Amino acid sequence: MGEKLTAVTMKTLANKLGVSITTVSNAYSKPDRLSTDLRDQILATAKELGYCGPSAAGRALRSGKTDVCGFLFHGGVSHAFSDPYSIMLLAGLSEAVEEYGASVLLLRAPAAEEATNQMLQRAAIDALVVGSAERQESGIEQLRQRGVRIVSTAPSADGDWVTINDAKAGRLIGKHLARLGHRQVVVIASGASKGGMESFDYSPDGMDDRLFAGTYESERIRGLWEKMPDARITVAFAGHCIRESGRRAAGQALDVQDRPTAIVALSDTLALGAWDAAQERGLTPGRDLSISGFDDIPDARFLGITTIHQPVTEKGRLIGRLAMDPDYPDRQITLPIELIVRASTGPAPKN
């Protein structure tokens, strides 16, 4: 039988050197409080004994801080890196969080709510950014009760959030298209309805049966309808918010005899896919049909897509400040938006 190994702890190292545990701890966390010689001696002895340093989990437990801000994604985290909006938002968030000496942790919400709640309870974070109001897990409320700051990108009666007026954004697009004479519109949304992947003719009375009320999608569609009440508005769910999803959904909408005169994608990423679908069919956006989006990402500017501008990177920065600074004065922020008209929209074709 081999000799049983004993774990080397901070106390073991302190006894070996004849110093206090606090002194050993300072060698790792507050080196400026020790002389260079003493710190070098502690680190050398630690290496000799095979001590790898204090436990990060234990240090967080003692201090009550992890210096980590979580970002909860509903859906695959990998898809966020195919969505320029998410990249811009995370860039602003990371920039702000780093100012507080912290980091960002990307968290994927499993499909099952119970699994998501368990994951959230295991997460060692000081704050959590909720990127969707689609589901509000009880685990999020438990985090709040534990002292974790929760910041949302969707407005609510209480809590902290940074958002835009999505209904107003929809009204701006709707007013623009109505003036151009459009009466047959397909809206491309990401995700799926409660009934699964499908398309349906929108009416405000049946909205809650098909869409999650209060999400940015439902608010933008409602705003669009308010300015186009006489139009036929068909909502098509594309799946993940990536360019290919927009291309597939727009392709299905265009491959019919009575095709729409306008496509409203609820993000610029999906609008880029709609642009691709139009080009593949020999259609010129702005002449043969109109295409519009939301967010004003760089590729939309390059192609000349009509869109709603929102300050995405600044939005991320503000979210980061709310997440990391409990004393930040403004806790509920609505950012300005602007309709940017470009060549992708034009008068509805007469035929």
C-alpha cells in the first residue's frame, strides 16, 4: 500500500514557513503588502510543496464577489457569434465590465426550465444579463434574492434594464412602408412561436396565441400593424437569428405566385438573408420589393438596407455599468432610435 497523500493547503504552507495564513494569502492576492523577498520565499516553498494557490471558489465565498458578469442566452451560444448585433452588444458589455476589473461569462439556457434553473444556481457570478424576456425562470428570481444583480434588455415594471421602444421602432417602419403603398408584407422573426416553426397572418387579437407577449418581436410587429392596419401582414419564423435563416425564410415567402411587396426582418441579420434571397431570384431590393430591418449594423449600411438605428454598442456599455455598479444612478434606460431610409425600400410594385 502506498503512503496516503495529504492535500497541501494554505495552512500547511504557513506552518512550514512560520508565518500567518493571512501572509500567505497576501502573497497571492495582495503582493504589494509584502516585501519582494518574503513573497518570493512563499512562492518558492509553495512550488516545492506542490501548492497551486488559493481556491478561486473559496476566495469568492469569503469575499462575496466573483468579479464575473453572466450573460444568459436562450438558444445556442455559438449562434451569437454569427449575429453581428450580439457581437456589438457583447463588445460594449465587455468593455464596461472590464472597467470594473471583471469578466463576462456566456451562459446557455437549456431547453428545460428546471435545467436552466440548476445551471443558474451553480453559476458563480455577481450579476446576470438576461438577453430575452421570452422566459423568466424562477432561478433568476432566486439569484436576485441571493444578491445577484439582474439586468434585462427588455423593459419591466421593476428591476434594471436598458432597452429601446420596440413598438415605436415598428411604427416607424410601418409608417414608411404605408406611405410607399405597401399592403402585402411578410415579417421574418427569429425563433419559433408557441406552436412551433410556422407562418401565419398577423392580427392583434390573436397575438398572444402565436407570440410571446412583451418580447421585442411582438412589440415590433404590433407597432408595424398600428401603422398598417389595412395591410396583410404574414409572420414567418426563421429559427436562429443568423443570415442563412433569413435567406431560407425569405426564399419561401418569395417563391409563391402572389409574393409580398415588402419584407420586414426583425433584425438586420435576417434582413441580410432576405437580401440574398432576393438577389438569387433576380429581384432588386427597392425596385421589385422592399426590404427593411432593425439595428443598423455595418453590413446593412454597406448594402443600403433601410433600418432602425439603435446604439447597440453603447447599449452594451450601459448594461455593463448597471450590472457591475449598484450605485449607478439610472436603473431603467430607454435609448433613442431613428429610422434610416436607404435604397432597399421603394414604392410598392403595381403588378
